[in-house]
Amino acid sequence: MNTQRRLFILGSTGSIGENTLEVVRHLRSEGTINFTIVGVAAGSNVDLLAKQVEEFRPTAVAIADGETARAWPGPTSCELFSGANSALELIKSHARRGDLVMGAMVGAAGIPPILAAIEAGCDIALANKETLVAAGEIVTRAAQRAGVSIIPVDSEHSAIFQCMRAGSSASEVQRIVLTASGGPFRRTPKDVMDRAVLADALNHPTWTMGRKVTIDSASMMNKALEIIEAHWLFDLPAERIDAIIHPQSIVHSFVEFVDGSVVAQLSPPDMRLPIQLALTWPQRGPRCAKALDWTALRSLEFEPIDFDRFPAVQLAWRVIRAGGTSGAIFNAANEAAVEAFITGSIRFGEISTLVLGALDAIAPIAVESLSSVSRADASARAWVQAEVNRTHAASQHSAVR
């Protein structure tokens, strides 16, 4: 390979961002691709960001938290963007055709900079599943128009991306099946799970991820998000996308073709592998993750998802069939509900209930622009917050009585 490429990392201080920089170090040491880190964007972890900037010397930095940005200790030679739109400003100012952007910001905030990167002609290594869940129609249309590639970073979608290469077209695919670890509550009785506290939800048995993604995994809301994302990535209808629990997280997903053949992608649960594939695609670089030890592999378990205990998953198919802004409503309601759980305003079991309530209460409309998505996002957040406030007020009234 031995090539040079410019890279932006949106969400550099999160787990995906840190792993991306580790892969960059590895590829440099192997003499394959020498990435120049042009820009990095982060939220408020200024200490880690400063260390990253000192090592990789980007041209520009974006810090979403304005107060944190004012205390930024980084070099004056590095251009600083601050505030809620800082990542967008970074991309608009410095991205150019042929660059690669790692989209690893959490939540709907990652959508505008990804769209700006696509419009600039950048390929996208996409770890932010909310981008396609909320704005899939806009994002995929923009990518086709710009002639750029969206390369999935989620381990499940990376697996399908690789397996699809075994067939020549989507018409040869009978269905794709995403695997799920089952999270920390795979065997937990529903009544106990519904009352789980934050520490329980963050105790994932397999993966080390950020707080929001880990909670989504515990409720299996992440699998619903991934099913919707798969719909946009691979242009498949709801009835050709499925999911199954696989606690070992060795088979990352598989594709069943129309002739009955099934192709699966296996590897240890290590996010550096799909990250590296996204950075080096269409080539493969020397391994940075450990090899699969076949001698220690005794069994692979699979089991159907219990929709009574994990109702969030079924909402994905509803969203795909409804279309329009239903994805934005779904995603925003979940983000708001997760935040309410983190702050202790609701119980764990109420997350899925609130998301369902938002989908019932807010009618989706056609996606005509990013403004349509933004309005649906705001409506869903407002509905969830009002419902949380109403429930809290009712409980307070009951306690007084």
C-alpha cells in the first residue's frame, strides 16, 4: 500500500476515536498508509484531546463544549472551532475531495458534519449509526450524488459489508442477519431488568463502549438502530433484515443468499478490525487485532430475541415501513429517554415505552431536507421531556397524598 491520506476524526476522544488513532499508529508502523490527521472534533474531554493534538499535530480542532474550549491549552498554531456547530465548521473549512472522515460522534449531532463531508467529496467511515437512522434518505442520496463511499464501522455492518462481496448484487441476497450479544440483561428477568440502575446497564459482558451506546446495548435499542441503518446501507426492505442473539460475539453477522448459501464474518470482538478495514478499504492492511484462536473455540450459541423482554427491536421494522421522519423521531426519542435514565428521571424499563409513545404520538412526514429531520428530532425530544415531567409530577402528587 504505502500511501498517504488525509483523515478527519469526528469524536476523537470516544472509544471509536481512540481506537481509530491506535489503528493509525499501527498502519504507520507497518509502513502501509501514513494518515495525516487534518482535524479532530470532540465534546469536552479536553485533557485527552490535548494529548491527541500533541501527538498527531492536526491543523484544526473542534470542541463542542464552549466553556471547555475557552480553557483549551492546545498549541496556538492549531485552528480552534468551538460550540455546537464546531465540527461542521471544521469540515467546511478544511475538508476537500478525496479526504476520509471517521464519523464517530454520538447521536444526531453527527449528521450535519457528515453531510458537509459528503458534499465536499469525502469518503465516510461511518460509526455514527444515528446519521442513517435519522437522515438515511438524505445522506444516501447525497453520497450517490457526490460519488463517495460510505463504509460501515459498526462490527455488524462491517461484517455484512464484507459478506456481501460473496454475491454480485443485492438481488442475490435472501436476507441479512445481525447478531447481538444480548448485553448485560440477556438472562435477567424482565421485572428485575426494568428496575435496573445505571451501573447495571453499563456492565456490558463483551464490548467496551461509550455510555450511551452501552445503555442502548442493554435495552437492545442498539439492535433496532442497526436494523434501520442496515436498511439504508444495503438497500434492503424490512422483511429481509433480521437479528439474533449470539453471546460470544464471534460471528458478527451473516448473509443468506437466494441459493441457500450463508456467508458469515468471524473475528474476536475487537473494534480495531472493522475500523482498520474502513480506513484501508478497498485493500486490507496487516492485522492490528488478535487472531481468532480456533483451538479455544468450543461452541457458538445462537438464540432468538425475546421481544417481550426487548420490545425495542421490533420498533425498527415499524420505522423502516413507516419511512419519512419516523427514523428521526425514533432516534431522538431514544436519545432523550436514555438521558432521562442517566439522570435518574426514569427507570430503565421506561426507555422503550417512551420511544414507542413518541412514535405513536408524532406522525411522520416526508423527508424533504435536513430541516424536516431537525423538526422531527425536536418534536420527539420535547414529547419525551413533557412525558417525563408529567410522570414525575404525578408521582410527586401521589407521594404528597
